[in-house]
Amino acid sequence: MVAAIVDFAKTAACARPGFDESFRHDQVCAGYLSDGRPVAVGDVRRPVECPQVAALFDDPGLLAAATDFLGYVPKRREARLYWSFAAPLPDDVRRAFGQTIDFHYDVPWFNAVDAYFYLTPSDRYSGAHVIYRQSARHKPARFKLASAFNDEKKLTSYYGSARQHVIEGPAGFGFMVDPFGFHKAFAPVKRDRLMLQLRYS
């Protein structure tokens, strides 16, 4: 399944988040397209057209896990398949073009849970996900009333360094997280990362 999804993502049309455009994975070189447009993230268009993604999207085990976490059968589901490109891009360019390299929590629908799958090996040098454990349910008022983005030093001061967890894993490794917890992704520097995200709400 991993190989099939990677093959699909390498040839499918992609777009930068928020842009109406099309390019392929192999058209990105060192974080740029041939016309000079920077690319930090490439969303694969219509990911559920990949049969293996569709199978995971409809997987009863994942749906059961999401139901158990949420306390009800989720009515909304969303699939996102996207590349994070290894490139020497400045952090401000990564931020401007859709890469969440700063700690934040998502403000999706009223309640949600995400299932993630690494389709390429992911570590701190290739786009690994980082979370603060228990930060989804435990936020002081000063965090809730401020921006969803927060400074790592402030988060570590409150939660403690032991609660910061880097989620590394091989291709095919999956995990589920509450998107209301503080999280970010390392900017890839060694290899491109391909990630599948399934959101249930």
C-alpha cells in the first residue's frame, strides 16, 4: 500500500496550499519550480482517487478508533495527502507557503481527531511530527485567549521538556492525535516527506 500511494503521489497533480495550480513532485528542485516559485508543501489533488488512500479513508478500524475517541460516529471526514520538500528554504518562506514549522494547535470543526501515516521514513531531519503530550486537554487561559501559535520556550516552561515528543517512524508508520494539542513539523532537510492525514469529526 505504501509503495502504491507513493507512486500515485509522485505522478499526481499537486498544488501549494491556497493556490490554484498544478505541478508534479519531480518538477520541484531544491524547493523551487522552474519558474522560481518556492514550494514548501505540495498538496496532492484528489487523493481519494488513489485506491489505497480510498481504502484507508473507508477503513472500519480507523473509523472505530475515531468513534471511540470522539464518543460518537464522526459525520465528517477529510483526506489530505501532501509532500513536504527537503530544501534550504528560509523559515519565513516556509511559513508563507503553508509549512507549519511553529508550534500551534488546530481550530477545526467543533471536535476532531487525526490519523497520520508516514509514506516515507520520517525523523527530525525529514519532517517528523512533534507534539506536547496532554496539551490538547490542558491549556491555561493565557494560551486559550492568545493566538493558536505559541513559542516553544513558553510551552516547555509550562508543560516541561519531557512532554515534548518527536514522532519518528519508517514508511507506513501511523498514529492518531488530537489536533487541539500543540504540534508542529520539522522542516525537512535530508529527504522529502510524504504524509497522509485523515481527519474525523
